[in-house]
Amino acid sequence: MKNRILFDNYYLFLLIFVISSVFKYLITGRNNIVQILIILAIMWLYEILSEKKKYLSSLNIENEIIELKYFDQFLKEKKIIFEIQNLTSLNYVKNTWFLNKFDCLQIVKKDNSKTLNFKIFEKELQENVQKIIQKNKSYC
């Protein structure tokens, strides 16, 4: 799963770097360290400007509490606990966009209608989350 997270975060930048490296090599016949620095700067800006990505590793619903464990984009495992009464909805969303195929756990908070999305990569976890949501659909 961790390799998939890294690929999801950086595949576009790696693709840009490879294409620009090949193009520069074909035109000038030499490599340049400036390309690497530019790609690193773009990656750094992307991380600052984009919403922090979350990758679900486990979901547990007990009584009035939802407990989530997830990896952030830097592969650090984190834990969040929500009270069900503070949520508007808990949904399972399928995304079939060309470059970004993933399933997602979507949580909408009541207080500010903020939507939190947790990507789900593992097939077993996808099935587990779908079952948990269907079983507890009456909560939200």
C-alpha cells in the first residue's frame, strides 16, 4: 500500500521529469541538474497548495463513535475519532477518472459542511468499508 501511495503522489512529476529529460537530451545532448531542481520545486509547491491527501488503512464504527486510521501523504499513520452525531453523512464513493482511479470514504461534517476524503486502495479494505457503511447507514 505504501508504494501505491508514493506512486499516487508523485507519478505525474516523475512523468514530467522523464519527458523533459529525454527532450533535453535529444536537443542538447547533455543532462542538466537544473531540471531536477525545477521538478523538486514544483513538487514542493504542489504539496503546499493541494489539500493534504489521506489514505485509509482501517475503519471501525462502534456505538456512537467512528475511528479511522490512515496514512498521510508522507506515509505517517494517523488516527481520527468522530462522533456520529457530528456528521452529516458517511459515504462510499467510486472515482473512475482516467489517471486517478480509486475508491473513497467520504465524510461530511455537520458544523461546517467540510468534506473529508480518504482514498482506499486495497480491495479487501474497500469491501470491508462498503459493508460497514451499509450496515450502519441508519446512523447518518
